[in-house]
Amino acid sequence: LKARDYILVSLRDSERQVWELYTDGKTVQNIANQLGKHKQSISATIINIKNKISRKQNTLTNNN
């Protein structure tokens, strides 16, 4: 939870919007349609955010 919080505050508005819709249970296609973006772009954004959270979690874990 801590790692996710660190990352979420550092996201750009567009990334945060995608993440909020994704965590609300929207499908990638629904998010793409709602935001007028390509499905691949939405998928890449979600993957990038997940990777950022994982890296931060690893950093926090390794520092404790």
C-alpha cells in the first residue's frame, strides 16, 4: 500500500485518470473509449504504473 501511495502522487493527471478508472473495475476497452485513446496506449499506461509500483515496493522492502 505504501509503495502504491508514493507512486500515485507522482503520476501525471492523465496517468492518474487511467489508474482510477482501472481500479474502479473498468476494462481497458471501456477506459480507451471513455478517454478517446487507443486501447494499446491504455494497456501500456497500466503496465507502466504497475511496474513503477513494483519497483518502489522492491526499493522499500530492500531498505528495511
